[in-house]
Amino acid sequence: MTAGQLKGFFEQCDKNGDGRLDRAELKEAFKRLGAMIPSWRAARGMRQADANGDGYIDEEEMTGLVNYALRHGYTVNELNPGKLAKKTV
């Protein structure tokens, strides 16, 4: 999965359409990506990417979130391209 694809995925997780991700939306995103403990992963992702500390990941902070997810191996499941999953090495 490219950074652009992952960014698009996170943007689709913005359920209320306000242009940013809150903790609940981020938790659901990591759940869909296959995180074992999505609430923990969402909290860590928020801590890494929320540069201004307002509790949301906005457009300017999205690159930090994408880089965090890529660093931790989140990608498309190669056996089922329609399913997102954490890549295991």
C-alpha cells in the first residue's frame, strides 16, 4: 500500500465529514486495518501525529499518521486485496 492509498483510507474513515479524524474514527480505522488492540494503536497514532494537541488528526497532520501506520506495517492484505490488514513479516 502506498502512502497515498493509506491516506485515502484514513480520509474515508472521517465519518462525520469534518475533514479530520477524532479518536473514535481513528480507533475504527485501526480496527479495519487489523490492529489487535485498536484503541491502543489509535491512542499511539494520535500521540504521534496530533502536532497541535487538539485531539484530532487534520489534513496537515495526516502525513504523520500515514508514516506512523506504514512504520508499523499496516497495508492491504495480499491474499484478499479488498481487505485491509496489518502486514506480518
